[in-house]
Amino acid sequence: MLKNRKFRVSWSCFRADVTATSAVEFAMLAPVFILLLLGMVAYGIYFGASSSIQQLAADAARTALAGMNQTERQTLVASFLSNNANGYLFVDPTKLTYQANDSAADGSQFVVSIQYDARNLPIWNLIPSAGLPATTISRQSTIRVGGI
């Protein structure tokens, strides 16, 4: 009987002790916080790569304006992409594919389409069951040729 009483007193002192509550709260919330932080970084890298691909397409289309015909414009786009694609932080130039042609709908427009295989970005290492974006980033830019 005396032992039970002693145990109860010890247990009630333990329940009243609040010195380690912040450590327990941190242990419970830290994994969730770290997962959210890593998710924001991974999505930020993906959006950065997507923005870089769009910028490459727009710059390549502007560069193509100097060409007199479709062949010259395609050559200018190829040259621009090979010289400048490695200047973007999250873009691997070996994973880029592109098409540069006159628009089928309007012959006075030139379209540069770029596809980027984004499978090597860290976003795919997150929870696979989460709603992740497509592994291929596709962007295009259209520009009018021939002046106003």
C-alpha cells in the first residue's frame, strides 16, 4: 500500500512538470515544418526552371527577328539556345528540345516552342502521391516578323 502511494506522488509531480513542453512541441512540429520548407524550396526550383524556359523562348523569338526567312530564323534560334541556355541556373541545356517555325495560322508570325525534361529537378523526390506538375515543361513564344 505504501508503494502505490509513493508512485502516485511521483506521477503527479511528473504531470505537473512543464519544463520540457517546448522540446516536445518542437519534436511534434519540426517534421511538418521541415517538410513544408523543403516543399517550398522544391516548388520554387521548379517554378524558377519554368520561368527560365519561358524567358529562353521569348529571347530566342526576339533573336529570330533578324532572320530574313524561316531558315535563317531557325539558325538564329539554334545559335541563341546553344550559346545562352547554360546561363540559366536551373536549366540543363542537354535536356532542351525546341521547334522554331513560321506560324501555320498566320505567316507573319514566328513561333519558338521549347520543351524541357524536368525529371532531374528535386521536386520529384517529394511525396509521390502529392499533386505534382508535369515532368516536361513546355513553353512557347510568338513574335511578329516583318515590322509593323
